[in-house]
Amino acid sequence: MFTGIIEDLGTIVSVQQQGNNIECWIHSKLTPQLKIDQSVAHNGVCLTVVEINGESYRVTAVEETLKKTNLSGWKPGIRVNLERSLRVGDRLDGHFVQGHVDTTGHCLNQQQREGSWVFDFGFPQDFAELIIEKGSIAINGVSLTLFDVEKDRFRVTIIPYTFEHTGFQSLTAGDKVNLEFDVLGKYLLRQKALSLQAH
């Protein structure tokens, strides 16, 4: 479980195909604090640390993960949002993020507005029931609040600190992003579906 509050921007060192999976080495200032078998969110995707070497560590992304996320586009030099898992007793500054990406969306455009940035994102209409005005969403692992919600697009505002300390600083129109919708909305939608089936 995560909160959507990014701790570091890691750098992809290498990407190697292993059958239908990929193995990635990532350089991060967090590495000395990591241990084997620990969960870390990478652009919102929960991956397990399987090897550590100096200031870099290795993770494996399986085929299902590659299909549902933007990880298939990872290349050396790309910087990714990193967050370690939530510890019991920590403050929940964002919202509950599972690290289970639901789908990908794409950046439509960005505008700078007197110190902050407004980003527009498009997403598959099949997920429209999972987002609401002023609701929470994780975009590449960053906890954000939605507004100007439509059936296939929405908007978020990025404050200067978040812009400077996450991958939003390099996000441009057309870029694919990982989307994880609020888990509470998923359970409510599931309950609604079961109720309709019962009738």
C-alpha cells in the first residue's frame, strides 16, 4: 500500500528482455534504504526489489504488468517516480494507492498558470464510472485531485514542488501515463454490479 507521495526520481540504468518479462536496474538515492523482497512503487506500479548493487537495484516486470502500464516503454535514462510502501503509523498525506494500475491514459496538454501547471489527460471511457469531480487519482503514482471531469478526459493542477520533484516536469502531450483509480470507487462499483445481478 502506498500514498501517492513521491520520495525520489529514480533513473533507469538498463532494461533487459527476459522471455515475456523485462528486468530493470534503477539508480536511486533510496537504494541504501531498500532490502531484497521490498515493494516499491515505480510510476505507480508496485514492483519487488530482487537485487541490490551499490546505489542501484533490480526489479522484474511481468507480461501482465507490461500490458496494463507504460513500463513497456522504459529505456535507459528515463526517470521514474519512486515511493516506498506505507508503514503502519505513517501519516497518510495523499490517498490509499495500491500500486495496481488500472489502465493507461495519455497527456493531452499542459499549461503554466502563474506558478502552477494544469494538465489535461484522456482515458478510456470504460473507466468513466470510477472518477468523480474532486475525487482522487494516482497518475504515474502521484496522488492528485481531479476536476473538469468529462466522460473521457479530466484535469489536474500541479503545484511547483510536485512539478519539480516528480516526472511531471518532463511530461508532454502524447505521453502515456499509468492511472490507478480510487480503490473506494472500485468497491462501490462492484457492489452496484452485484446488486443489479441480484435483481
